[in-house]
Amino acid sequence: MLSSVLLTIQVSAAATLINIPLALAVSWLMVKKRVRGRFVIDVLIALPLAVPPVAIGYFLLLMLGRNGPVGAALQTVLGIDVVFTWVAAALASAVVSFPLITRTVMVAMGGVDSRIEMSARSLGAGPWRIFLTITAPLAYRGILAGILLGFVRALSEFGATVVVAGNIAGRTQTIPLALFTSVQTGDDRAALQLAAVSVGIAVVTLLTHNWLLEKSRLQAA
């Protein structure tokens, strides 16, 4: 059980780290730049929420497998396989949790007063400086809340992970997969322990998430 818990935290942390720069960049483009094709990008952001996780895992398997474009390139250049490793589990969790992080960050950035940003722009500040010194600091609680929400979603990922990473004890068996195995084998004690650990981690993360959101609302008011 300990190995599953540690692996779950490792996978969830890696998935969140993958998502942070992508979510910040996409949110900034969507909220502050009003890019063309915004409707299509918005649909693509939300797509992992609507598609079954198993389908996402299958798509990743096609991409990352030895016969897939990404997997074949990695095998040829670096001689490594990604599928059925914890890295594949992290990628699957990143794809599934990406919309939750991005949506929350978009709301946080949208709550920043554009007049402050315009004033900085009129004084000669560039986009990067405005983002780093104004947008991100003013929206940081919402950004942290989005990161935590994505992290807790990655903790519970099952469908995509089991397809692209498998259920290998000690290598890719996260808490949801270990819980599934315990239920299948009739090990109720282990199943209850894993469920309790999963709920405990999720509750702590969600309480922190809700506290940050409440602080953001009070700041905006």
C-alpha cells in the first residue's frame, strides 16, 4: 500500500508540473489576448472532460506505443519505451486533469482588473513583464486553487492510466488501481485502507483549494 501511495503522489505531482506552464500559457492567451479560433481552442480544452478516460488512454497508447509516432521516435532516438511506465501514468493524468486547472486559472486571470494591466502597458511594460509582475501576482490564489484541483483529479485517475500504463504492482499501480485490484481479489481490509488514504488526501487538498478560492473572492470584493 505504501508503494501505491508514494507512486500516486509522484504521478500526480509530475502530471501537475506538466500542466502548470501549459495551463498558464493557454489561459493567458484565451483571457488576455483574445486569439482567433477561441471557440475551437475552448472546445479542445474541455474535451478531456467529455471524452471517456479509457478513450484518452487508448489514444495515448496509439501515440506512445512502439508503432506510434511519438513512441517510435523515442525508441529510435533514445531507446526508451514510455508505455507501461509511471511516466505514461503521469501523462495520462496530465491530460485528464488539464481542463480543470486551465478553467480555474482562466477565471482567476479574468478577475484581474484590465485597467491596471493597461496602465503598465502605457508605461512601456511588455507582455511578459505585465504577466509576471501584475497578472500572476494578483491571480495567484486562483492559480494555486486550479493547481490543487488538477492535483486532486490526478490522484483519482483510473481509466486512462490503466490503458496506457497498465496495473503493475510497484511500477504503475497507483491508489485507484490498487483499490480496484483489492476489490477484485476480495481483500476488503486493503480496499478500505486505500479508500481511506485516498479520501484523506483528497479532503486535505480540496479544503486548501476552497480556502484559496474564498480568499480570491474576498480579495476581488
